[in-house]
Amino acid sequence: MSNPVKVDIWSDIQCPWCYIGKRKFEAAVAAFGGEVEVEYHSFELAPDTPVDFDGTPLDYLSQRKGISRSQAQTMIDRVVGIAAAVGLDYDYDAIHQTNTVLAHELLHLAKAHGLQERLKERLLAAYFLEGRHVGRVADLADLAAEVGLDRTEAEAALTDHRYLGDVKADVAQAAAYGIAGVPFFVFDGRYGVSGAQETDTFRQVLEQVAAESGERVS
């Protein structure tokens, strides 16, 4: 295929469905077989969350949704089961609920160095699988170094918030598109797909966009 299919993905580091959707989308890309260009965009599910939330993810979910702890636990159990089905071993007992704006800023630095997709995966794994903290400068700088970014540069970029404007621009674009939840996938700037859809759904959209692109070129 001469032209890759461009897919813009809005997501948040603390969104369990975003990681699940990422795995299903990746499987679709593999099944599709054509060239796909992916760019991640910032979306903050809960920008008012403190960097160090005083409580567990169960506490957080119960408080934020206004539901009982038992209802919150049922929601967590469900998402853990769905994650396991795509090979992700979520560890909610270890998760550090936090504010993700700095993580989004770091993803923009990574994009400038061609490492955005690698960092996105690293941040999600750190948060959901490893119990790492993804809301503090030092912790994020460590994770940045693990994917090949310069740790000193990462720490400086997060300290002076040089990419905060880019985060806000992504959030504004999401609002302009009417995106109210994530993950949200925009294919070729024309088709929007909301949620962690099944792999076959993503594959069909990729094939449709590729076919239409070929028709426009011819």
C-alpha cells in the first residue's frame, strides 16, 4: 500500500479500556497487514485528580462514580477479566491513582523524538501491570529513560511544562470532535470509532479506509 492509513487515538494513561483497546487495535493492524501510522493524543479523564490520591483505586472509583464499594469492585473485576482476555494482567491492588497531565506532556516529548508509541506502551504497563507511579516528575523521567529518552531532558521538559500547550491543544481538538470518552480512534481524519471495539471491527475500518484511499489516488 503506497499510503499508510493514519489513525489518531485519544486516550488516557489511567483508562483501563484504553489499554484493552490498544491491544485489540494492534491485533487488527496485524490482521490488516497494510501500513498504519499511529499518533496518540492527550485526553484527561479526571484532570482534578491529585498527584497522590489518598486511597485505593476502589476508593477512587466509588467516590467518583457515587456508587458503593461493592459496585465499584464489580466494575473492577469485570475490567480485569476483559483485560486478561487480551493478555493484560491488571493489578488493581498496586495501582497508584494519580493525575496524568505530566504523563501526557511526556508523550509529546517522546513524539518529538519518534518514541511516542514505545512510551505509551511503557506508561500503560507501568500503571496497570507494575504499580509504578506515573504522576511525578522523577518517576516519569525514569520511565522515559527506559524507552531511550534522555532522562535529564525529560525531567527538564516536565519541570518547565514545555509541552503543556500541546496537551491542551489535544484536549481542545477532542472537544471539537465531540469526544466525551476514551479510547477514541479517528481513521484518516474521517471516521471515528469510540471505545475498545472488537479486533474485527477495527480491521474492517482499516480495510475500508485503505480501499477508499486507493480509489481517491486512482
